[in-house]
Amino acid sequence: MIAKLTGRVDGLVDGGCILDVNGVGYLVACSTRTASALPPPPERAVVLVETQARENAIALYGFADEAERGAFRALTRIQGVGPTVALGILSAFSPDALADAVRTGDKAGLGRAKGVGPKLVGRLLIELRDWAGAQTKPGVRSGATALPAMAAASGVAAGLGTGLEADAVSALVNLGWRQPEAMAAVGRAVGRLGGGAPLGDVIRDSLRELSPR
């Protein structure tokens, strides 16, 4: 599964951003905190990612730092908190502020987050208690820098050369496939479709071969 994406910011969309990684645009949902930390297009950025595979799609959720991703994981383990609600909470609270709210029992503050009603506030206070206790103590902030702009390429396709095959292999590796498998599948796809095939067609053909495994 994808754990991190490094690429050029292609633009912001409602509830997330599009990150261009070697010519492939990834739609990444994120909190307003993460979105506001992104550099302007077409600057490069690093986004930590949580991948959730659904029946008909792969959803990507992006985070400014490891603390935010950890908070997202803790939130989505709670009944009634899906990814959208979790991102709404993280748009209202930084991870440190969320931990403080849980430790102090701030029901009113938690209830102001989008999608959080009184019953869910109660579950948050109970089920996040251990997570909050393990976070930075009240009044002390981690000081992590969110989403630094990157000047160098991600290097996923290092050693593969340039062009169609390297871009397709990079996309598959970013989707969680191992590089040897990706290289073999892309090579066969290019053999079937020809070297002039569009990148998207090569990726889709490779995925059809890899997915049953």
C-alpha cells in the first residue's frame, strides 16, 4: 500500500489535493490543516499517505506529518468515525490540540468539529483516552514541520531509465506493488500495447495482470 507520495502539487480540490508523481495525478483527500501547508503549484511536496482499498477504488488520505496520520488511524478505529469525519476533526484540531481536548474532557470543543454529534463526542472521550495519554503532554508541542517542499525527484524509478516504462513502474510502485513485479507487468503490457501506448493504458493493462495475485 502507498505510505508516502512525493511529487508536484497540481492543484487543490474540495477536500484534498492532486499530486503529480511522474506524470500520474493522485487525488489525495486531506484535512484543511494539511491542505494549507502545501506549497503552491507547481512546487514539490511530500505527503504521508494512508491507503484504504475499497471494492471499486483505492482511496488515498494525506497528512502533513506522522502525528496527524497517527491521529487519523486512532479516530478511524472508533465506531461511527469514517475517513471523512476523521478529516473533519483533524481540520478543527491539530493532533496535539485533539489530545488536549480529550484529556480535559472538552465536549463543547469536540462537538464543534464537522460531523461530530453529542453521542460521538462521548465515544471520542472514552476511546481516545489511551491515545491521548500517549501523546505530547499538555502545553508542549511537537514542532514538526509540515510538508516540506522537495527539490529532488522521489527516486522510485531510479535505475529504470526514463520514458513510458519507468513512469508506469513508478506509478505501480506508488500503488504498493513491488518493483520487480511492476517491471515485469509493465514490460508485458508495453509488449502487448506497443511503445507508443498512452501511459494510462499501460498502467491499467498492468493492473489487470497484477490484481488477481
